[in-house]
Amino acid sequence: MLSSSFLQLLRFQTCRMSQFTFVPVSNPVKQEDILQLRNFIENNNEICVLTGAGVSTESGIPDYRSAGVGIYARSSRRPVLYKDFCSNEFIRRRYWARNYVGWPRFSTFQPNDTHKVLKNLEEIGKVSCIVTQNVDNLHTKAGSRNVIELHGTAFRVMCLNCTNKIERSNFQNILKELNPFLNSHSNMIRPDGDVDLTQEETEGFNVPPCGNCGGILKPDIVFFGDNVARHVVENVKNIVEQSSSLLILGTSLSTFSGYRIVLQALNAKKPIMLVNIGKTRADNDISIKIEGRCGYILPKACRFSNSIIKNKVYS
């Protein structure tokens, strides 16, 4: 019979394996890199932080592009385009059916060490704002207060006609009442909460119109092929200009909406540091880049800082 301590260890190892399933392989982090990040944080207050999918992979949410572990490497399906969602009823029905099945798991993902450290750095005045490309709400769950969701949030649903918005959890209850035949559970989650279903499972799925005007409902996120709202772009630009520096965590900057923030910081002559696994669009623009896992490097850098350690922001 297995001992309780062994079973606990097994559960712990299984948890750790699943936690890093979607984190790409990287080389060991050099001590000098950790010290560089430590110095960057120590020497700057009111840092603007730009985060991407590489931050959320350590919470168990896969990104799209990472070699071997990203969605594109694991599936032939591609994200729904904005124009297709708006113009095709079948595509909308299929999207909402898959989103409905994935929601119970997607909505329960929890912040990891990166989210928690950033929240603590905000509390002591080191971080002025977090601009995230993620739609998973994890920065808010961690307790960060000044968060701009560049690509929106999967936790709201909006009407394309009257722009009325409702909470995604409330919409889940509506979908459940309309579709009692479909079980809402899945293992393979996409960064926006989407999952894979068969055509038979999606054909009869019922999607309600907007209760306010009868319009089309979509997640309050920026789909591929759509644009970030102009007021959001301007808000981010102002924040970058007012900040001391820009810290980029876990993003390849492949979308222009993220890369534009780098260009704004460069134009404003702000110090920039980037932490990511793999190549990024800004590799030729940024002089200080660290290759490695954000959830390892960021807490380490804070532990090595005499001015930060007394505030215990690393734990």
C-alpha cells in the first residue's frame, strides 16, 4: 500500500508537470541576467509592464506560437477571424459551443508567481501599470489594480450592435439553460478559452441574441483581424510616456498592437528590458534581453535586491 506522503509527492509532481506543460524549453538562466533584471527594477520606479501569453503558460494556459507546446504546434485549427465571426452564423455557433465547453476550466485558472510578484511591485510603487495582451483576467485575480487589457477580456460578453455588456459567467448560465444536452468540460484549452468539438456537437448549439437589442453577441476580446480601440491605444501611449521605463514579459511581440508599445517606448527614449523564451519581433530594437521563464527569473531578481527584499515582493 502506498504511503500518504508518497501520494502527496505524486500529486505534487503531477501538478508541477501540468503547470509547465505549455512552457517552452529554455536554457538555464545566467546569474548575470538575474542581476541585470534586479538592477533594472531597483533603478526604476513607475515601470510600465507589457505582458503576453508567455506569462500565462505557467498557469496552464497554452500560447499560440511556441514551438512544440503552443496551440499551432498541437492543432491544425486556427483562431476565428473577426470578419468570419461577424458574417457567418455557423462559425458563431461553433465558436460559442466550444467556448461554452471550455469555460468552466478556463475561468478557474489561477495566477502564478509572475502575476503575484507584479502585484507586489505595484504596491510598493515600482510598477505603475500593467498592459497585458492576455484575456485571461489573471493579473486582476492576482490583485493588480492598474491593468489595461489591450486585447479585452474573455470574462465579458458584448453586443456588436448596442455595445451592451454582460458578465461571461452570467452568459454561461444562459447557454446552459439553452443547451442542456452538451456537457461543459474539456481538457484542451486555447488562450481565449476555446476548445475543439466535433461538428455534430456544435450543429445544434443554441446561441441567444442580445437581450437588449437582439444583436450579435461576442466575447469582449479583440479577435484576429480586428483592431484595438483607438482610445485604448492612446491611453497606453500616454502611460508609456509617463512611465520611467518598459519591462516586457513573456511575449514574442508578433502582433503589431504589442510591438507598437515598444516603438512608443523607443521613441520616448525609455529604458527597455525584455524577458522571453525564444525570438521576438523586437530583438533588433532592444539591447537588454533575457532568455528564460518569467516565473523563475522575476522572483529571483527580487530576492537578490536589498531594497526590495524587505518588502517581500518575491513571494
